[in-house]
Amino acid sequence: MHRERYLLENGVAMAKKTGNRAAGILLVSVLLCLASGSRAFSLQVGEPFPEFTMTNTLAPDEIAALKAKAGKEIALKDIGYKITLIEFLNVYCHTCRGQVPIFNDLYAAIKKDPVLSKSVCMLGIAVGNSLEEVNEFRKIYGAVYPILPDTQKAVFNMTGNIHGTPQTYILSGDKERFIIDYHAGAVSTPEPYLRTLQAALRGAITGTEPGNKVPPYSFSCKDTRYSAKDFIGKKVLLYFPARKKYDLPNDTRSPQAQIEILSRAAVDFPDVQFIIFPSPEFSTAVRDTMKYSNVYFPETADSQLYRVFAATEEPSIYYVNQYGRISFAGPSITLLNAQEIVKGKVYTTAPPLSSAEIIKLIEKEITGLGEPIVSTEQVTLENGVDLYVTMLAPRTRGAYLFSRVESRMSVCDVCHDSHFIYIFDQEGIVRGFLPIAITKYGNVPWTPADIQKMKRGLVGKSIFSPFTFNPKVDAVSAATMSSSLIFEALRQAKTNFADLKNYQFRKEHWEAICFHSMCIIKDAMEQMKEAGINPIIQGTAINFEGMKKYLPQGAIPICPLAGNYLPLGDTILCSAHGINMKGCKK
């Protein structure tokens, strides 16, 4: 299942505007029967969630688990955790029943995590159900978190939502709680929720993402041993140079180009401590000019440090503010964005458009392709990648186009960040390219001719093709750097969408994998028959346990769409793909 998310990165900001200093966070997962994960709600992200009070039917240990007050009633304001996940469900909803194991796993993951366990609790609210129905539901389906009955749908009606579920609201605040995240639809794993919870609490978590506490680090420089403790209360920039080559001259990700920028930044920002780890590409001349008191050149960096801060051959730069929090993490910096980074604000690249404005651009482009549109929705895949999905008319056609919005940080010292959209179909073929904000030399916007040149290089290619960048052929004139970033984004698409199975994406690809699995099973069944072993159990199921010794590496083949394999006479039926009519190659 896909996930629809509307995440307000700084949920505390809205609370501060109304004088609410504390930032308690509430996650409300509304689970009724929803046939699809469509966007259908009245309360919007950024709005306050209505205060509610309910009859308290919870056991004493369940009340304690919420850090709430014992009594006849329980109110939203009584919940004492920074984050509370409230699952609104209906006990007769098949989707809700299927979500119980996922929420149980999420509950266990929260309890196990040293940070989340101190800040997160879970509560269920059963919409339209009685206490007896709730107790029976918990007994049959094994929900381990507390559930309150919302018999008259009073709380659910406060959302203004007249549709079904699953639905999720994440609220932030203390006296008044503001919506910072919304989700409609079921999820297949607890990971999307965990990512959201961790993002909301990222300041309490040690890691290398913006907002995290910086992990411990140490190094030797000029016979002196330093550690993170020596830089407490100071602003620090950690630079781990690239261990790979970059073809384009002046690419700020290359060690030589980056250290030249850092040499100037060290002068402009004397209150920042620059810790620059070694690279064979650093010139002696540049290093000799950087003999400043705020610059450190460690002689070596141990492997553990690189595993934490620079696990790949790509370069890594981290800016740590005076509070020990990472406010910037990226492959390089430029003098243009250094000013914002050193202010200590979390620096992110994002298009200068709202989601609604982006959808309008996408639909205009798709209409220009001659495709009729039903609707477009923003979704977040299980791997965290955001995507816009457009359903084409008529609905019965089952056709979709997919749009990925890319924001790429500039790798040119005098360039702006690049924002653009590429559109691809269910076979992974690029159908369109749409710039949002891309400039060339002198920060001049691309012309229509520039856009058409890039389209000619992209449209018609599969996102699973190499997308090797040849600057002499593929680059827009005076825009080599931004052109290369576009090709980088298309190369990343292969990873981003390799496992996308919804919306009939790469239907034939997944079918071919399934049919290959069926051929392996069929071959093993024939071997079992020759050995006098019945491959069928009670005439209705395949004897996979007895089949293992006849399968390659003893691994039972599976359908990529989670279909079940069943015996059907002398052949095999997949519940997702049917019968393999294409035959098996020997």
C-alpha cells in the first residue's frame, strides 16, 4: 500500500505563533473501512485539532501507559506524552483488522527504542463501536494497545471527515495541538510511521540527519587528540572529502574545488571551527593558506568515523550548531548557501511551490501530452520517496502517470539549487520533463529551447536505463552543472522505483518474475514425482516443505506481488497472475 503524507517539518512553529511553547505531538491514526488511500479530509495540516473528552473505559495500567489522569473521563489534553498515536478504527472494518499486526509491531518498536519509548504512546478509538465490541475485537485480533469506544462517532465527526479510513493525523502542541501530518490509507509496514515519529523527535536522536544530535567523533591534529567534547558550545563544520572522481571541472563535490570554497569560508566565518579530513587531492598551496586558528587538518581518520559520517565514496559535509545539532548535511557547500547554513537553520532544498501548485503544473503538462486526467494525488512510498500519481481517464482504463519532483543542491559555487519534475509511465518510460527553477551561467533561467533540448535527451528513455551523462552531447549550453544534476536524478530513479508494484507499475516485469518462479516450482514438482513423493497436499496445496531439497538453494520461490501458488491439474495457478501461458524455457 502507498502512504499519503503531508508533513509540516517544524510542527513547533505553529504552536509558537499562538504562544504555546511546549510541542507535544499527537499521532491520530483513523482506521475505518476505506477502499482506497484517497485524500479526503476537512481538517488541514497546520490547523489545530479539536479538543475532545471521552468516557474512560481503560484499565489502570492502560491509563498509566498514557500518562493520563485516572477518572471517569479522559481528554486529549490529559495525554502526557510528547507523541501519542491514536488509532481510530471500526471493529468490522477488514482493513482495520489487517492493520492490527502492523500497529502491534509499531507499538513494540516504540517500546524498544530508548528515545521513542520516553516520548510516544498509543491509543485506539473505535468509531461507532461499543465497549463490548471493542473487547471482542481485542480478544480476536490481539491489539496490544489501549482502545476507547467512540460509540456516537463524536470524536471522529470533529475531523469533518465523511469518508472511510485508514487515516492518520499527527498533532503537535501542548494546550492546543496542531496537525503536522496526515495520512489516508493502510500501510504494509510500520516503517512510514516510525520515520515520521523519528523526524518529529529528531532533536533527541543521535544520527547524521539534519536535526539529529551529532554522533561522537575524535581525531588527531598536530600531535593533539581532539573529540566532540572539545567543541561543545561551538559551531563546527566537518568535511569528509570524496573518494571518487568527478568529471566536470569546478564541481564543488571534488576535493580541490570544495577546499578552495572552505578556505574562503574559514575567513568569512571565524567563529566556525572547520575540521577538514585528508584527501590526496588537496594542494599544498591551498592548505598552506589555511593556517587559521579555526581550521583543523586531521592527519588521519579512522574507519569507524567514516562508517558513521561518510559510508559511501561521495563527499559529506556536516554543519553542527552550537547546541550540538546537525543543521546541514550534504555533499558540498557553496559560498551562496554558506550564509544560510552558518545561521544554524536547517538548510534543505525544496521547490518554491506548494503541493497544489505542483499538481497544477503536472496536470497541465500531462494534458499537453494528450492524456485525459481523473485526479492527481501526492503519495509517499514505503521507502520514503515522494511521488505524484495521476490517474488517467477513464478509471476503468487502469492507467497512471507518475511525476517525481527533484530538488538538487547546487554543485557550482555561483549557481542556485535546481528544481524540476520528470514524468514517467507504468512501464518506466519518461514521458515528460518540466523545470520549476533551473538556471544556467549568470543564474539566467533556461529558455524554451534549453528545455526542449533536455526533453529530447530524456523523453522516451526508461528510468531503468543507465542515463550516462556526456556533457558534449547532453548538456544545455552554459548549464553543464545543472544538466548533470538532472541526469543524476534520473540515475537515482532506478533505485527509487525498483520495488514499486502499485498502480500496475511494470506489470509485465513482475509477471515475468512470477512466471519464472512458477517454472521453478513446476520443475521441482516433476522431480518429486520421479522420486515417488506427492508434491500436492490433500489435493489443494503444494507441498513446499517437502519440495525444498529439489529447489535451487532450497529457497521457496515467491510471487513479487504476494500471490499464492496453488495446484491446478498439471499446472500451477498464481492468485495474482493466473496461469503461465507463456511456457517455461528449459
